[in-house]
Amino acid sequence: MHSQDDEDKEEVERKTVAFWETYLIIVENGGSQIHLEDIMIFATGMKEQAYGQTPNISFLHPKNGNPASKYPISSTCSCTLYLPLHDTLEMFKEAMDFGILNGSQFGRA
């Protein structure tokens, strides 16, 4: 799940995974406008996991000097959710909530 080429990237990815795990707990406990089903639909285009498909997580790193999206992006064909990189859990949660609430049709806010 982590990039192998850069220790800095790996550290940011580990922090993002921790934010993601905490975010899921917040959502599950009703601490967000988002529901777990909303995340599944955003990431996969389906309400439930289809047999044989495994959702994937990746990270939105800057590319070629261009800033990365601050909101989540998904590829419903590959069932991949691309997580934004933020400095705090609060920023991560706000970006995830906004992206999922406003990008449910095409996996992009």
C-alpha cells in the first residue's frame, strides 16, 4: 500500500492511513453527514461489494510540480479510492465529507 521510493511519501501515507481509519470510525459512529454506504458508492459505484471485487486505496501525491487534489477521487472501474493528503485529521475529514457529498456521481468533487 505504501510507495517504496521515498521515505517522506511513506510517512505521509502512513499518517493518511491513520486518518482514514479514524475517519471510518467517525462515520460509523454517526459523527459525520456521510454514511459508510456513501463511501462505498463513491469509491465503487455500488452499495455493496460485488463478488470478486476488492476495493483499493491509493494516495493523491503531487505530480510533475502540480499540486494534488485536496479532495478524494475514485475510479469506480478499478474500485480505487484515492485519498487526499492533509496535515490534520480535521482537514482530512472536511475534505472527505465535501468530496463524497459533492462527487457521488462520478467519484470526483
